[in-house]
Amino acid sequence: MTITDFDLVLFGGTGDLAMRKLLPALYARDRAGDLPDTARILCLGRDKKSQEDFRALIEEKARPHITANSLESAAWVRFCARIAYVTLDASQADSYQALKAALRGSGEINHIFYLATPPSLFSTICKNLQANGLATPHSRVVLEKPLGRDLASAKEINAQVGRVFTESQIFRIDHYLGKEAVQNLLALRFGNILFEPLWRREWISDVQITIAEELGVGGRFGYYDNSGALRDMLQNHLLQLLCIVAMEPPVSNSGDAVRDEKLKVLRSLKRFTPTTLGLNVVRGQYRGGHVDGVAVPGYRKEADANPESRTETFVALKAEIDTWRWAGVPFYLRTGKRMADSLAEIVVRFKSVPHSIFAQNNSHSAPNCVVIRLQPDEGLHMNLMAKMPGDGMRLKPVELELDFREKFKAARMDAYERLLLDVLRGQLTLFMRSDELEAAWEWIEPVLDHWDHQDSDPFPYNAGTWGPAAANALIGRDGLQWREEALPEL
């Protein structure tokens, strides 16, 4: 799909996201020749700055986030020439006249408004755009997370933005969906016939989805303490990955066809009850420990921390999907900070062979599994049993590995690069629809309500480990183990 001429407007254009992610991603696509020659980028901020001062800020804040081997002097100069700074107070309607004057008015030019701001400003910005005649059929709006704190606030955001823009103009961004490995998960499932007959309850034992971080909250305690792992990671990133694993084949790769199937998964998730919540959901909070041999403080001892905070930095839960394909197959979701390793992966584990004819000769038999690694090294792994060299039929687990970076030598796109290109093309497949967002919050909300009424702390776990012991007990009740605990000695 061709990218037509555009003016991209970055609300929060002087902020961390714009400097670390958005401007470097746009530079990469400009260097690759994806942007029309006349396309422009307008960065908005409240402080009065000259164009020269803003260019100096970009040099200081954005340029260091571009890798040395992709930074070309001529390409950088050309890219910076696209950028203009506009002083604007997003909360004041009359301040938008400066933006209106800076935008090109031709009806053939798409105006794309990227709201890299707190969600409390989403409604105000959209109303002010409308009041100044800037919300047109050629406009698109991009919403950064967090998209609400609960179902009510998510519905309010959807309603307020929806009064100004149609659903086809709204791009709710989740950068995990832009990762190369997530795209390859779609290719694995719907571009090959190999797995489809096996991708169901008759053959699959369980599915594990993990997003783990070695880092703590750092200087983001104020934001994180108001969010927690459930809102920050599980409600969006992990549930979106679950949907792609579990969805039925869509009729096409178009936006609504894919999102229709993801919505069906979210609506099929078995609802928690007060009884099942206690058994199937674990929340934890890291305390002091060691990561890579370095002593790190506990959550309550981080800079500016609340020493009595009960905010979870870890959550693990068991989900079930009430459909013919997945009935009875547990999905284990897990995310946390200050974990033993930084990784994001999906593990689809198949059932054991019904009868092993090699049972007397083997002590290391393991079920087959497919591992989709999202980070740090994107790739696909398949675990199979193979005969060891020598006399006798002694089997051993072996791994077939596809390293995407090694296999495909071409330069790889950052997640924000891919998603920004889709915004510019008007392609909605990788963006959440309003009913998806609300269905995810509807399923998560009983957990939030349960924790709000609990008079107990999260389970503690030492920094540099895989979380609290209760998470092992959660999966252990089903006779299973988390992947890192179950890996055989090869």
C-alpha cells in the first residue's frame, strides 16, 4: 500500500518517547526511502523554542538513539529538514491556531495526530482539533498506552475520541504487535499447513507466554506504582499475544478480519470467580537481590518509593478459553520486573506420546514444543526427540533452531518503524479496535477488584529470580513447570 503525502503531528514532541523511539524510527524509514519527499513532521511542545533550539535538542536527545552504522550525514540532514517545532498548549483551544497555520491545507494531504501524551489529554486534544477544524476525513489519530486504568476509563476514552474520529481513523498502538517475531507467529500459523491440524486441544498440553525484565522501575516509580504489572503489561501485551496464538484463521489479513477473530478469543476467556481468582492468579513484588552479580534494591526501596506500596511488579495467571479448539488447554501468562533474565517468548507444548516404546532405555524423554522467541533474539525453536549416536535406542531432546537475524540478513525494522508505516498507510491490522480494548479490560477487571479488596501484600520474590514460589505452585498443581524449570540437560 502506497504512502501518500502527510503532515505527522507529534503531541509530546519534546518528550522521551518522541526522542527515543518515534523520531529515530521515522529517520530509519526516511533513510530507506519510504517517506514521500514532501512529507513533514511537526513536533509540538509548550515551551517556546526557536527552530534552531529544537534542532539542537534533537541532536542531543534523538540522534544518540540511532545506531552508528545507520547514521548517514546526508540522510540525517534531509530528515531534520522535514521537522518543524510548533509551540502549543494542548489544553487551550486557541493555541491550536499556530498548528493550523503550520499544517498544509490541501485535502490530498493526510494529517496524522500522534498523541504521545498522558491519556487524560486525549479527549481535550481531540475536542480542540475538532473545534479548530483539524479533524477531517483525511485525519488519523494514534493513541499511546495506557488506554485507561479499568473498563470504565477505557470506555470513556473510546467514547470521547470516538465523538471526533471514526473507528477507522483511530490507531491504538501496542508496540509488541510490531515485533518481527509476532509477524512470524502469524506466518507460522496461517502461512503453513504443518501445524494447523495439531493446533488444538487434542494435541496441545499447555501454552506459556512470558515477558520478563531484568530491569526494575528505575526512575519511573511514580508512574509504575499507579499502574502495576497487570495494567502495564498483561492487559495489553500478553493478552494480544494470547489472541494471536489462539485465534481462528481469519478470512484475510485485513484489519477487521484479524481483529474480529482476536475479539472472539477475548470474549471466550473463562471469567474469574472469587474462588478461581485465589487459585489461578498470583501477584508478587520484588525485594532486594542480585541481577548479573550486582546488588539491587527492593521495590519499596527504589528512589522516591512508597515504603508501604502493595503494587505488583509480577503477575502470573492461568487462563482458559471456552471454545471447541481450546477447551481444557491452560494458558499460563507471566510477566515481571527484576527477573532472572530479560526475555519474551511463547511456548506451545504438545502432549506426550501416548505410549513410549523406548521407555526402558530412556530417562530424558520430553514432550515436543514450539518456542517463539520475541526478544532478545528473535527466532523459532522446535524441541524434538532424537536417537543418540551409538548402540541401543537411547533418545535425547534436541532443538531445531531458526534464528531470524541469521536467516534473513536484510536490515530489520524496529517495532515502531513497522507500526508507523502502517499508520501512514492506513493499515489497521496491528492496532486494537475499541471493542477489543474493552473486552480485555472486562476480563481483567475482576482481578483488579479482588486485589483492591484484599488486605494482604503481594508475594515477595528476590530480584534476579523467576518470581515468587506461588507462581511455581500455580502451574505445579496441573503437574507442569515453567519452561526454564523444565528444560532438560542436553
